[in-house]
Amino acid sequence: MKNGFTQRAQSTRRRKTTESDGWRPGWDIAGVVERAAQDGSGPPVGARVVGQSLAGWAELALLSKGFGAVVPDDVDLVEAATLPVAGLTARCALSKAAPLAGKTVLVAGASGGVGTFALQLARDAGAVVTASIRQPGQEALVRRLGADNVAVGASLAEAARFGPFDLVLESVGADSLAAALEMLAPGGLCVLLGASAGTTTTFDARKFRAGGTSLYGLVMSYEYGLEPPAVGLGDLCSRLAEGRLTPVIDRVASWRDIATVAQDLMDRRFTGKAVLRID
């Protein structure tokens, strides 16, 4: 496919620890099909598609069967390009506690790529949503996206006054994970998306043992074995077309500016997503 757009620098951290020979970064892609699958199983030439590729930052990218979806005519490819990693992660994480209607959900890092999608999807599912953010200036955004409650501060523990929670989406690890485990309601679930602040933690087991509580480690490569990305991407694209989901895009730039965009991402200088145009 002709790759017209590629979504934010989600490979930046991985790029620092990966051998450069023969490796090309970029997972999220959106563009137009230039050569259809020989067996006719994929979309035709000229179709607008979004998906995941192991080497997305290129003018031409291979979209494997089951890893992409056709983008509706009334959905901008720039918006569609934000969906694969962040949108699918949010959708999958929330599904672990479905149905969500009436349940209490805490989203850590709610102003980030996954968080902004999770807020909207949880709200749409009828959950009572609490957003955890670091900066007061992000409160208006997360409330607009669906947060009923907002906890502001560097520590996830600031959200405890709105708990306990039936579901917590956590991606920081270390002390943040400990706080998440201690805020679960009976039968509650913490879905761990990552551990950016640290891979080890200690927590109060007495608080975690509220009855039936559990911790789930979300790894999307494993989840794709349970449901191919095409299914979730089709659902997310439909939500975009219906106006039920709106990507938060802070920056649209040329892929020639990747060094600046990636550094700004790492330094948390913008909220939501960045999209790179291939020109």
C-alpha cells in the first residue's frame, strides 16, 4: 500500500535499544492500496485503509491479512492513522471488564494516546469514568472526552477518593501500579499496559485482597491471537464515522521532522497524538 500517513513516534523508546541494520520503525499506517492481495482476500487497488505494519515508516508498506481495515469515505486518513496501536490497546483493555455499563473505571495517563481513546470508549459503554492526569491544564480536555471525575497530581493515589474501582487501566508501573492494585473494588481488575516508571513494585496485599480482584498483563501481540486487529480497527473506524470517537491530534508534521516530533513526544510536550505525513 502507498503509505500516506503514519501515526506518532510510538517506536521511539524501542528505537533506542534496537539494532539499526535492516530495521525500520513505525507500526501505525494509513494510506491507499497500490497492489491488492493476489488471492483477492484484501481490499482492492485504490481503497483507503488503516492498519499495522512492522515497518510502517516508509513510502510503501506491507499490510498483512487481518491487520488492516477499510477506512469509511467520510473519515480522514489523518484521524484513522491514530487508531492501530493506541485505539486498539484502549479497546482491548476495556473489553477485559465488559460489560462496563454502571461500572467505575480509572484511566491512568488519561491525556495520552491510549488514555484519550479509553476515556471516550468507556464513556460510550456507560461507565463512570475517573481520569488521572499530571497537569491541571489537561482537566478540560479529559472532561470533554468523558471523565466524570478528575484526579490531578503526579501520583495515581490522588484518585483514591473516587474509588474503589471495578477497572483500572495502568501503564506506569512502580508506585503507580501499587496504588492501582490497592484501589480495586471486590471483583475488580487492573489491566497493566506497561511499566514506564519501573518494572518492580510493592503493595499492600490486604487492600488488594478485596475479594476476587485480579491483575491482567496486556500484551497486544498475544491479544491479536485472540482477535485480529482488523476486527477492532473496523469497529473503531465505524465509531469515527458515527462521531462517537474523536482522536486527539496535537501535531501533524512531515516525516522529515521525525527527530523533533519524537523528542517532543518523549519530553511530554504535547497531548494526545502526532501524525506524520509522508511527502
